Amino acid sequence: MPIEPTVTSDVPRKRITTPDGTVAELIETRASSDPARGSSRMKARKRALDILFEIDLRDADPADALALHSAEADPPVRPFTATLVEGVVARREQIDALISGCLAADWTLNRMPRVDRCLARIAVWEMLDGSTSSEVVLEQAVTLAQDLSTDGSAVFLNGVLARARERIAAGAA
């Protein structure tokens, strides 16, 4: 005996008949009142971006900035956020050299928009760390760039990070 899916009565439904005589029932879907806005790791990356952006903008001490944001906890600083910030800070020279090597000849790291530069640093650190697949890292960085940076940033960052991924895979990092 097949199990019938349960549908609440308050969901609008519409029956249609297809050209072959099959009757189908269309059910309207509704977004939840409080949709989840990305995974917890995506939120941690966004928070790390906020902290690294502040460090870059104000030339602030990374330990102090991380401690301040952890104390404020609005939004909370997740353990993964702290790992990202600490990792980027610890390997910043190596990360910046790798990113600079992936830029076009007429571009410099300082010419990149600050958001893109910080996103690239986070993504390159994650690819060097190797705990997350480079495809996921690249996709998440591009998604954040689409949401938070200039119109062309996502495409630009995708190209830079794809080159960085190739160099890391070849052992040139």
C-alpha cells in the first residue's frame, strides 16, 4: 500500500490535467518565516571576512581585533571563524605572494578591492590548509563576492582563485 504524503489544508492547491490525461496536483510552496541564510561555515567565513576587513582597513592588531569581536559576540565568533582569522594572519606573507602571482601583470594586491583581497586570503588559506575541498572554498568565496562586493568581483575572484588552486595542486605554493 503506497504511503500518501501529508499536506496541510492551509496550503493552496490546484489540480491540472496534462495533455496525456494525467491529473496532477500543484502545491504552492512558501518560504519559511525565518529562512536559514547559509551554512554555519558560510556564516563563519562571513564573520572572518568582517574581522579581516577591519584589520586591513585600520591596520589593527589581529589578536586585539579577534579578542574584541569575541568579547562583543554580536554576531558570535565561531571557532571556525577564529581558525580562519588566525590562519590567514599566520600565513599572510605566503598567501599574499601566492595571490600576487595569480594576478594579471598590471594588477597588484593593493589594487584589488579590500573585500576581494580579504576573501581571496581566506580562500587561499583554506586551500593551503586542505581541510575543505578547494571546489567548496572557491564556490563559497565567489558567493560571498557576489553578495558583498562589486559587480565584476565574483568573476575576477573566481579567476584568481582558480589559478591559485592550480598552483597549490602543483605544489608551487
